[in-house]
Amino acid sequence: MKLQTTIKKKIELEGKGLHTGCITKAIFIPETPNTGIRFRRIDLENKPYVHACISNVYETQRRTVLKENEALVETVEHVLASIFMLGINNLTIELNGPEVPILDGSSKIFTTKLERAGIKIQEEAKKTYALSNYFKVEGKNDNSKIEFFPQKKLEIEVTLDYDLDILHNQKAHMRNMSDFKNDIASARTFCFLHELDELINSNLIKGGDLNNGVVFVQNKTETTSLGDLKKLLPINTNTIDKGILNNTKLLYPNEPARHKLLDLIGDISLANIDLKGKIVAYKPGHTINAKFTRKLKSEIIKHQNIMTGQPLMNLNNIKKILPHREPFLFIDEIRELGEDYVTGIKYVKKDEYYFKGHFPGAPVMPGVLQIEAMAQTGGILALNSVEDPENYLTYFMKIDKVKFKKKVEPDCILIFKLNLLSPIRRGICHMTAKAYVNNEIVTEAELMAKIVKETE
């Protein structure tokens, strides 16, 4: 069981905001378990809190802005990425201004400061979640998309597709959370010279300079055409060559992709969960990042709600469809049922008959019975496709790709999730099946069965 954490001591840092230009002091304060991550605008009346959660996302143009009641906090993504990757769960960040300092345009300074403060392990368990289903979100007009794939650890892959001479298509890949500090945290924010006019006209980048970001120049440019942009340049600069403004050197050949990965981490942290899974992002940005995080949060809530309220089918309802009876009926409830999916529940009690012999003193539910319980859950899905299920039986045709990953012990809730791999044709039902205990996969398999009508 993973435990919640906070920092051991208060720390402070100060700097200007990238978009507001305001000088702001940030004070990081340790908090008690279950507080979560929150900002506090101590410059405003009543010193309101702004909680770092996806429901508080207010704006996503070039940065992530949070709003709670009337209090705003801008450009939260870099500091949240550091907090998330250090595994910190409880923290208040007091700000005497509207925007988190941009510092060097990365997460490096935040990460270093928080590490030096020390990490304190607390007594409450973390909210850890391993989603069981694939999903994706897509942007409206830019071909962007972000996909989620279930797996045991957090892994993130990002692809950029600007297709420009100065910034070729590139990827960044974080295979383990331990990679963040050395490979991702120092990647700086970036933009293009031809975007700066629009950003200034949008009342943004008031605090931008050549020390807190990388500016790419697509075409050789005369500074006389830059207007107010000249203030960002060294004195007596007349011509800007194609390349990177002020000849700034990239820290990595793929530094832009690494920074987009950093931004994505900060944005997905707003789901408020210690997430496991692989995230693959094509052309990510704050808008689609927020869309993905909302979907992620909704999927988590949907899964958590499986065990709330009354079941779709209780044991008596199940017996009206399946011919199985005790002691060979291994599902107690059906919680979800659709055309191509089903979720079944088995309450594994300590007095199950098979525990007496498997094994005395170390009871474990036999794997073959877990597969049988999966098959019975799948039988509900298969028989849901016929009008008179009480007149049909289902028979195994094939069991494939079986993996037993963890022991199933007494006094647990075993959740079976089955999905059709293809539409049911000629009575053939091909399904993927996964069994979970405490949101972790314990068993998985592919099952094939045939629906057969009983003869009189």
C-alpha cells in the first residue's frame, strides 16, 4: 500500500509570471493527509483557496489557468508536474500574485527546491488507480489526440508535428517516473517568433524574456518589423537569423517534445490520482490535455461507481438466466451489461468450500475457478443477445492467453470485466476478460464460447 506524502518543511521562491509579468512569491507549506494540492491567493480578500483539480480549469490558451469562485491562478502546469512526479499529495502553495513564477521556463527549480525540503511519509493511503479500459480523446481541428492504454506503471509518449524547417517532427518518451528529474524536468517552454505578435495582442507573455523560454525563428527577420517585440531582444540587434533567438542552445535535440510531455504531466495531475497506465499523445496542448484529463476523471468515477447502489442483477436474477447452481455458481451480481460488455461480481468469502483444501493454512482461490467465474459472467453477456436466454446454454470452445498475476485470497471482492472482441455471429462469442481486486488485475484471458439452444 502506497502512503500519502507532504514536504518536511516550508520553502519559498520568487519570480515573475510569464504572462502577467507580475512578481510573485510562492510559499510551499506542508499539509495534513487528504488535504490535496491547493493554491492560496493571500493577496486577495479572505485569502481564498484554489484547489488543483480538473473541475477548476478555467482557461487553456498557452497555459493552464485555475479558477475557484472568483480567485484565479495562472500557469500552474510546471509546478504541478514537479509535485506530481515527486509523489507529493498534500501541499498548500501561497501566492501573493495571480501567476506561478515561470523561473527558467521548466520544472527544474521547482523539483530541486521540493526535493531539498524533504518528503514526509504520512499515515493515510494514496488514491492509486489502474484503469482497465482503453480510451482516447481527439482535438476538433488540429488532428491532435491523446490515447490511454491500461498497464501497471505510468508511461508517457509525446509526438510533435510542426513540420517546419526549424522544428522537425520529434518525440519524447518517459518510460518510468524516475526519468522525470534528469530527462524531463529541465525542458523549457518554447514558442515561435511569428506567434509573439498574437500573444502580445492577447495580453500574454508580459513577463517573457530570453531567460525563461526558447524562441524559434522560422525565417530571417529585420527587427524594424517587430514593433514592441524589439524589447525582448538585446540592444542594437538589427537582424534575426533563422534558428533560435539569441543563439540559445537546446538542452536536448528534442527539448520541445520533452517540454510538451512536462506540460501534459502537470495537466493530468489535475485528475488527483496516482495513475497507472500508458498515455500516448500526438500534438498535445493544454486544451486537449484538459479534455483528456476530464475523460480520465470520468472513467475513474465510472469505475468507482460500479460498486455503489443496487446491482443490475442479483443472485436470483442470475439464476433465471444461467443454469449453474451452488456449489458451482461463481458470480453473485451483475453490475453492468451492454451489447458488448458486462461486469460481474464475486464476493470471495473466507468460508468458501474450496479453501479447505486449497490450501490449508494459506487459502487461495483456484485459478481454474476464476476462469469459470469469468465464463459465467461472459455467459450473461452471450445470452443477453437472445430473446429467450432461459432456453439456451453456453459451452466453452477455447481459452487463450491466460495469465494469473496475483493471488485471490478470502474476504475480497473479485470484479470481472468482459468485452466482446468481435460481434456475436452464428452463436460464437469471443471475449476478452479481466479480473480485478482493489483495482489491480489479478487474472486475464481470452474466452470463446458457443450459444446452443436446448433440445426438448
